[in-house]
Amino acid sequence: MNNSKKFLLYFFLGIYLFLTGCATDKTFVRPNDAALLLGKTTRSEIIKTYGEPSRSGVISQNNASMSTLSYTNAMGIPFTTKISSRAILFALHNDVLVGYDFASSYDDDQISNDQKESLLQKIKNGDSKNKILSLIGKPDGEGIYPLTSKKGYSSIRYNFLTTSRIPFNPKPKISSKITTIEFNDEGIVSDIKIVENSSK
């Protein structure tokens, strides 16, 4: 399984385990880019901002061990099957941030999702990172090695999440679609991957 897919499946699993626990954690919003610097932000700085994580773990990619911190929040809408949820996953190598992902099914966070999905279909190998950011806007996640295939490469992700309750079933229904765009050391697209997951 490739590095990107393993990381994102862990992200999806964290959301699922949180929602099946029927709990609500600390409220938070989309991360501030200026406060998250890949290769610089430390574990202690993340915990100072977000508090103790909902879950923590360890993943291994490119023969490197990384710790993960995940934060999740969910709110059920009375008399409906709708669940609004948010999740952030941080990956750290030697206690320094190397990747993060944010996903949300809150209405306020999904206003431009349809437009983003349409624009993502136009992205191709050879495009520049600046072009993509200008076209689509702020990504939901970023990563550097060892979350990328090679040292010096970087990645951005656009995440789409839906969560809902199933009548007479304690388990929520969760669907996600995550597009990862990897760039070479010159900021040019070298790979595009789409990972889709859905709980049953």
C-alpha cells in the first residue's frame, strides 16, 4: 500500500472510531496555515493550541516511524439523520510536523465543495503548484517526506467528507473522498491519487 493511502486510511479510521463512540470532543475550526509549518511546528506547539488529542498512534512509511495526533468533533442534528463532524490528523517525525489533514461535514465548511471537485478534474501531471493553489485555493492537508514518495517532494490534499446516522443502527455512515497531489522538488505535479472510503 502506498504512503499516501496508508496515512489517509488511518485518518478515515480515526473519524469512524470517534463517531461510533458517540462522543463529542473539543470544538475547533480549520487550521490556520500560518500556525502549521511543515518541518518546523513541534508536537508541544500543536498540543498547546489544540489540547490533548482524541487519539494518538504510530505509523511507519519510507522506513520512518511517525507519531500521529488526531482531534475529532461531532454534533448530531435533532430529528434528522445528519451528523456534522470535523477531524484533524497531524503526523510528526522526531516530534516535528511533517503532515496534517482536515476534513469536515459541517455545512459551513462545504460551501465550495462542488466547485472544488469540478476544478480538481482539470489537474494533470506537469501543472505547477502555484497554478493549482490559484485555481482551487487553500488545500485541506499538506505533507512532506516521509509522507511523500521522495525527499524534497511535497503534497497537498483536498478532502470531502459526509457523515450521517442510520435509523435504528448505532453505527454512523461515513463517506470520504481524498485527492492527493504530489509535487517534485521543482513544484511540478508528479502524481495524483484519489482515495475513496465508505463505511457499511
